[in-house]
Amino acid sequence: MAEGGAIPDVSQAAETGQGAVTGQGGVAGQGTPPRAARRAGLLVTLVLGGLTATPPLAMDMYLPALPEVTDALHAPATTVQLTLTACLAGMALGQLVVGPMSDRWGRRRPLLAGLAVYVVATALCALAPTVELLIAFRLAQGLAGAAGIVIARAMVRDLYDGVAMARFFSTLMLISGVAPVVAPLMGGQILRVTDWRGVFVVLTAVGILLTALVAARLPETLPAAERHSGGVGEALRSMRRLLADPPFTGYLLTGGFAFAALFAYIAASPFVIQEIYGASPQTFSLLFGVNSVGLVVVGQINGKVLVGRVSLERVLAGGLVVVTLAATALLLMATGVFGEVGLVPVSAALFVLMSAMGVTLPNAQTLALLRVRHSAGSASALLGTTSFAIGAVASPLVGVAGEDTAVPMAVVQLVAAVVALGFFVGMCRPWKDTGAAAKDEAPAKGLSELSARATPEVGEDS
């Protein structure tokens, strides 16, 4: 190990195929001391956490400014909400492109290119003179920012397997979960000293710092021998094989619709909390942060306590049920079944819903990726694209009845939760043997640690 605690040259090992990516999540070259491997693993974890924190930073820091943007750009709330939709749609489409690219050319080069474009697009958002241009720049920001999301998830599949992967996703949730806690608080404080454009200036600075860190410190995790040589056709065939696996597609759609319930909250809560219940931007930021803490804490309970003791399918099922119950309570309150309710009970229901996402989202992703051994970039792209595309469709629906009611938000959340639960039960069939990964994928290691069921190759009878 180099002096000063520098990480070993993992990227060189990945290129030559001489290094080892350990099943327990460490990155090690030949003869790398265990302590060096631990340090490398910690640094990689922090950088991957930073990459997964990019979406909540781009979304959540901007949330307290949404009402101000409607006034500054003289646009209705439904149009301003399209700035969220555009960013989300860009992240969905971008992952579909960048994921297969990372399977072919490795993880680092597509990641650095995407981050560079993300920085430029974010800077342009700060200069947008009209809401139409802001929507366009947010679309570009999402397209480029997708690189960090999809490649971080593919790197996790490169580095981890089995129970270790499930636990690592929970660790990432702890790191990236700081972003939703801090981002709205930062956004609220930024609005004290400047306008909404200052939020994008700060996001630009954060993007520059993350790009520099990735360039200097993040190693390559995909060995050259494991990269795909095919072009677009091979990527499409790989995705088709993945989608032909019913449990993979079931987990894909389960996670996607659960994310739609989450994004309905993200898109509507600034108006529900501030406009309907009269909270200040700072109070909204505080409540948003508290909900994010709930998500992080439950995610850590998932990784530290539940994983390895309770099957991931059971934990996922429990999370989906809790999300459904919380959304039902929100709808009953919004429609006046309980009479006039204040901010506290609504905030409590939102807290429960957000906290349940701490077991729902990471376990859905883990169970899907455990179906895959190779083509992790393509699988990650499908996971991300599905989630963001469904979320982008859900976003405008929360504002269809105007800014004076929380009913659309609650309806979208409840429908999304019920549909997610339906796909989980109908396609994943957690009580049965669900098969293994796509046809050209080797069975994932460590599945026996997650559940007692066998995992035959796809193509065999399930």
C-alpha cells in the first residue's frame, strides 16, 4: 500500500484480470494485505455512496424552492413540477444507455463522461431564464446524472454477492441517506440568502467535487475479460434475456412502483406541507429530513439485524404492506374521513411510509440483482430506468387537482403500493422456487444464505 493510506492499484488489476474482487465485498490485488483491502473497500464505499447521493441532492435540495420558482418564472405549479419529471425521465433514459456502455467499456470512462456533462447541465439550470429552458436543462441533468446511479449499482454487483450484497446496499442507504436529510435543509438555508438559482450553483460545486474524487480515487471494478464486446444488439439481447426471467421482472416492477409511491411524496410534499398546512420552507425541510432519517434507520436495521436472519422476501413483503397501510391512512385523512386533521398526523403517516422504504427498495434491488451474474450494467439499467420512468409518470398525477388538496398524492401512493404488492405476489411468488438468473448467467453465490430454496438455472423447470 502506498504511503498516506492510498488505495492499491485496483484498476490495473481489473484490466489484467490478476486482481480479485472478493465475495465479501473487499477489493484486493494479488498479495494485498487485509488492512489495505479494508481501506480500499471503505474508500470505494464512500465514493459509491456519493454517487448514489447525486439524485437526492439534485431533487431534494431543489424542493423547498418549488413555490418560489412558480412565482419567479410566472408558471403554474403543474408546469414547475415538470422540472422534476424531466430530471427523472432523463435519469431513466440515461441509465438505459450508460448501463450497457459500462458492460462494454468498463465502469470508469462512462462514469467520468456522465459526471462532466452533469456539471455543465446543472450550471445551465442556474441560468435558465424561462421554465421551458429549465425543464430542458433538467432533462439534460438527469440524462448525465444517470451515469452515477447505474454504474454505482453495477459496481456493487462487481464487488459483492449474496448476503454481503444485501448488507452493502443497506450501508449505501446510510451514506446516500444523508443527502435527503441534509439537502432540503441546505436548500432552505440557501433560500435565506439567495434565490432558487443559488441552489443550482451549490449543486454544480458538489458535482465538480464528486467528479474530481471519482477521477482520482475510484478504481475500475470490471475486469477486461468480463466485458462484453457486442454493441447495441448484444445489449438488447441481454436485456431481453433478463426480462424473460419472471422473478427478475417481478422484482423490477415491485421496486419500480414502490419508488413511484416515494416520488409521489417527493413531488407533492412541498405543496402539501407548505401550501395546504402552512409550514415554512424551513419547517418543510426539517420534516423532510426527519422522514429521511427514518428511512436510513430502518435501512440499517435491515442490513444489520434482518439480513441473514429473515429471508429477504419476507422483509420485502412486510415493507410493502406497511407502505400500503400508510398510504391508506393518508388517503382517509385527505378525504376528511377523520375530520379536519393537522400537520402532525399527516407527517406521522408520511414518516411511516418513508421509513418502510428502508426495507422495500434495497431488498427489491438486491433480489433482482441476485438473479444476475454477468451483465450487471444492463440489469442495473433496467432497474433504474423502470423506477425513474414509473416515477416520472407518477409525478404530474399528484398535481392534477391543483394545490389545495392532498388527495391526488395519497391516491397515487396507494395505487402504486397495491400494484407493487401485486407484482411481488404474482410474478416473484416468494413462497415457491423461483429459478435462477438469465440464460447466460451463472447462479449467484450466496443465495443459500438468503433463503432455503434452491436456485436452478433458467431454462429448467421452476
